[in-house]
Amino acid sequence: MEEINLLAEKLCAEHKLSVSEYEFLIKNRTDYVTEFLRQKAVDIRKSIYGNSVYIRGLIEFTNRCKNDCYYCGLRKSNLNCDRYRLEEKQIVACTDEGYELGYRTFVLQGGEDPFFSDEVLCSIIRKIKQNHPDCAVTLSVGERSEESYRALFEAGADRYLLRHETADELHYSKLHPEGMSFKNRMNCLSVLRKTGFAVGAGFMVGSPFQTEKELSEDLKFIETFQPEMCGIGPFIPHRETPFAREKSGSAELTCFLLSVIRIIKPNILLPATTALATLIPDGRERGILSGANVVMPNLSPLAVRKKYELYNNKVCTGEESARCRVCADKRMQSIGYQIVVDRGDMKSF
């Protein structure tokens, strides 16, 4: 008992552990250690960001994808997926509506859809920036070439989210088909950093074949790569994937890891994800109370929200954008936090 307590104190003092120490911490966590780290994470987050919670307007603009990842409902082998892609004018209209609702960051997220070439995406980015120069544009469109990332950055994109999914190469191979490369995923993250983006990484909690060892490698990767953002959420199966009968990940462990990540990198932008809110009704609130400081309400057109189904029973597919914003405000106020109208850039400390 004393060893695990000392390890938690070491993490708070040094903001880092060895891989084996992270593994021991996860395996042997107690209620006391969980609460101790949660409170430390909240204190750290409040010292930098106060009670402010940043919102990102999420626009899921295409559910077409050339990849066949074993865990994802958008995988190309899912013949029961009702495919769509939004036109430029629809995407821009979502940002115009979002701006009126107080959003100052827009997250354009989609499958790896070849239709969205550099030319198409750059046009969309420029139009958004032209209309709303005080806003940040975040992209989450997967693996692309160095030239592509440079073009998107030069068009005005500010941030790029590319979840690494797992920092263990063998584990990566069990989650993805041949043709998808762990080395390429990691190289893309490095190229994004070199290009000038604020970079977001992230991983699933409780994905098939994952043990505490793989999770400890994920934490070490966050510690060494130092992303500006980190999105983690529990694995939730999708009925049309090879992992359809696998168990969901743990909300409790996800919240524990949110606290650990906040302590590892005190000023990180850390979302309370939709997956966490899907698994438990108060998932977003619990995420914030564990050290997160970002929520991402959905700005996608109502007609397509249910079609962007990464996993079963995804929440927030039936509310219009204005109601989503009001709901997010009330939920954060109920736990003593305040959503702010702000780009929500990472602060120095």
C-alpha cells in the first residue's frame, strides 16, 4: 500500500514515471490513490485554466473511409453504413451557425475520404478563416503526406488531431489490417509537429488485446511526445466490426488516466469525450472532474449525425446545435465550471 502511495506522490512531484512504474500504478491503483490523483489533477488544471471549459464545435463532414480498422464502424467493409459527405457550403454553414452560438474553434472530423483532396480541404479552410478570422480550425482527417499537411497548415488550419490509438507496435497490428503501419502513424505525428500544427494524439482505453503494459506505453508516449492535446475514451464496440462482441472499456479507468495525463502535462488540452458520455450518462462531467478541460458538442447537420457511428449507441445524435450548446452549458454549470467563448489555445504555465 505504501509503495503505490509513494509512486503517486512521485508522479505529482516529477510529472513522469518509467513504463514499469506506470504499469504498477494502473494495476495497483486504490480508491485512495485514484482520489488523490484526481484532486491533484483538478488543482493543477484550475491553477492554469481556472474553472473555464473550452468548447469545440465538432463537424463530422464525411463518414466515407478507405481504411478497414477492426474497431471502427466507418470501416470500408461495413456495407450497412449509410454513407454521406457534406458539401463545402454545408460545412461552412455549420461554422457560421456555430459562431453565432459562441464557438471559436471548429473541429472538422471525417474518415479518410479521398474525395477531400488538398484542394478541396484548403478551399474549405480558407472560407472558414475568411468568415471567422478570430477562430481556430482543427482537422481530424487521418494520415496524409508531408506535402498535404503543409498545404493544410498554410491554408490556415491551426491544429490537427491524429489519435495514435496505441503506442505498442504489436498491439497496433492487432487493431488494424495489413497496409496500415504503426511506423507511419508515428511518423505522421512527428511531421505534423514539424509542420507547425498544435498536435493532438490519443488512445482507446480497454481496446481488445490491451493490458496495463500497453496503457503504460501510451502514458510514456504522451510524456515524451508532449502533444498539445490528448483525446482518450473507452473502447466501445460496433456491431458491424470484427470486435462486435468485445467488452467495452472502463469509464473508471478512463477517468483515472485523464487525471494521470493532466499531471504528466499540466497545461494539456484534454477533452471529456463523447465515448465517455456514451458509456455513462454523466461521462462528460466525470471527465471534467478528473482533470479534463474541453468538451466538443456536435455542430453537424441533424440529418447526418446518426450516420457517423464510430461505435454503438453514440450519444448526442438527436439534438439541434443550439440545444447541444445549452445542454453543455448547463452540465458544466451543474459541477461548478463555466464554458467560455474562446479559441481555447493551450496556455503556458
